[in-house]
Amino acid sequence: MTEHPLRNRDFRLLFTGRTISTLGDAAVPAALAIAITRATGSATAMALVLGCAMLPRLALLPLGGVVGDRFDPRRVALTTDLLRAATQLLVAVELAGGTPSLAHIAAASAVAGTASAFAMPTAAPLVAATVEGGLRLRANALLASAGSAARLGGPALAGLLVYTAGPGWAFVLDGASFALSAALLTRLTVRHQPGERRSLRRDLAEGWSEVRARDWYWTSLIAHGVWNGASAVLLTLGPLIATTRLGGDGVWIALTQAGAVGLLAGSLIAGRVRPRRPVLVANLALALYGLPLAALAAAAPAAVTVAAYAVAMAGLGFLNPVWATVVQQDFPPGVLARVTSYDWLLSLAAAPLGYVLAPLAADAWGDAAPLLATAALVTLVCAGTAAVPGVRRAGTAAADASDAPAGDAAAAERPPARAGSS
């Protein structure tokens, strides 16, 4: 009988800490928006705070990948959790004073964004170090499902805190969740073999070389970047269309909630389905994002648009744990943090482009044109990865390992076929 990942003490600690911190983080965006709006009444102020978090995150992600590979990822994650706990509690104190300083909140956001640049690349090494190969898909699906459920409940929790105790308490919750996550990480035991100390430039180049060596990886990253740009287009143009043509604000709320449900459903499906060609199937699932974009462009009935978005987000929910599992299986442990940092960098960098170009294109040609163009692009690029030989082969050994009994050590640890091999 196959062992369950949660029977593993170290993964159980990691899973609990990540779930709690994700729940705390999910309550912050709504609370932050309300707090900034109450304090300044300015959308520009909100953009400033978000930008202060995003810019250092993008700039420092490659460095975060190097640090995650050079040093014990558990210690890196623990340090960043403590740093983020401190910044969120400082924002809570600022909001509790009644006259919050925008400069102080922006500075705290910049520090938190810096910490996240070092925290994000540690996720893959920590899972790889605590879970054997045959159980990684189920472990990643559990993490993704718990994260999706936390994000589904986070906004409701934020609303409860904001309207009963004040927005500052959402930041108290988030700070406490990071502190608890750090406490759990202190009890975690991971195997880490530090690599050879070399120059930063050489470490970055080695990580990039590992990315380029696998056609399935870098071509999929292009598709994932296009998906994130398409998501930004939908999130920029969608609210106004939903409000003015599909029935009002309630339609947009229903659409976002349906997306959260779809994300959770996709994560659950990923834990149960074992496709023979996991990367190919996951990229094809990502191509479903063209459906809600086309529905919005055509001003389709609200029910159709909401359902299309739920299906599209289920595709993302399916991809996330499948992708993480194949990456953990195929890349050597010593470069996992660096290659995942490049993954995050390309994904996050595409979103601002969508935010900038979508309103400009809508002003020039109407909102249907950028929505339809983006729908065609995301569908063609994500589905087009099927033409890449490595995409069709990647993860086949990981799928075999995930089907093997936990006691079959040879099957569980069998090295996967490289994308470039025949």
C-alpha cells in the first residue's frame, strides 16, 4: 500500500507551516486595499505600495535562487519567515495608530518583497529534501490544494477582521502565521549538501545553463509567461466588462470565486490523475485560459463566462503540482532553487506587461480586440508546446515513480529521462 506524504514527519511540518502562512497571506491583499483607500483615497498610493513589493522581488529572485542552492534552504526559509513576520507586525502597528504613514507601509512592503525573493526559490528544494520521488506528486498536490483552499477563505477572513476589529488585525494574523511557520521550520530535518563556492556570476550562469539544456523547460516557461500576461489582461479589462455588460459587480465577484474553486479542484485532480505525459497534459490544460478571454470579448452570458473562468483556473490548479513534481525529479538538487527562481522571474515579469498594454490597446481598438488577441496567443503558445519533443517526453519517469509502491526504493528513485535524450 502506498504511503501517504503526511505520514512523513518533516513533510507534515512543512505542509502545516506553508498552509498557515498562506492563509495569513491570503487575508492581506483585501485588508491592505481597504486600509490604503481609507488612509489616502488614492489608487496611485495602492499602486506605489504594490510596486514597492514587486520591484525588489523581481530584481532579487535570481540572487534568491543562488542563496537557496548555496545554503540550507530550511534556514533561508526560516529567516525570511521571521523577516516577513516582523514587517507585517510593523504594518499592523502603523495601522493601529489611526494615521498610517504611506512611506512606512511602502518601506515595509519593499522589505517583505525582498524577503519573498529569497523565500520563493526554497519551496522546491524543501519538498525534494523531505519527500521521496514516488510521493512528490501527491505531496505537491496536497500543498497546492491547501494553498488554494486558504486563498479561497482568505478574503472572507479579511472581511471579518476588517469590519469587526480593523484592517490592522489582518496583518497581525499574517505576522503570527509567518512566526508559526518559522517555529515549525526549526523542527524540520532536511538533507543539504552545500555545493562548491564560486562567484555569483558563475552560479547564475550554471542555473541558466540547466534551464537552457532542457527544451521542455524553457519552452514551457515561455508559455507560462504568456499565460501570466494573459491573466493580467483579463484582470485589467474584466471587471469593467462584468460591471457594465454582464450584470454588475456581483458577476465579477462570482467569477473570481469560481476561479478560486476551479483552482482548488484542479489541484485535487492533480493528486489523483497520473498522465503518462504530465508536462504535455499540464500545458494543454493551461491553454484553457483562452476560454474566459474569448467569453469576455464576446460579452457572453454571465453564467458562461463564470464557468469558463472556473475551467481555466482548474487548468492552472492542475499544472502547478504536476509542474513542481517534474522539476523536482528532473533537476539535480543543487540547482533546484536557481532554476525555480528563473521560473518565477519569467512568470512575474510578464504580468506588468499585460497590465500596461491592455488598457492602451483597449483605448485604441476597443476591449474586444486585446481580449481576442490574447485568447488566441495563450491558446496557441500553450498548446503549441506539444510540438516540442522534450515536452512530450518530460516527466514520464516521474509518472512511473509516482505509481510505484513506497517500498519499491529502486522505482521511486529511478532517475528520469532527460529531455534531450532519445
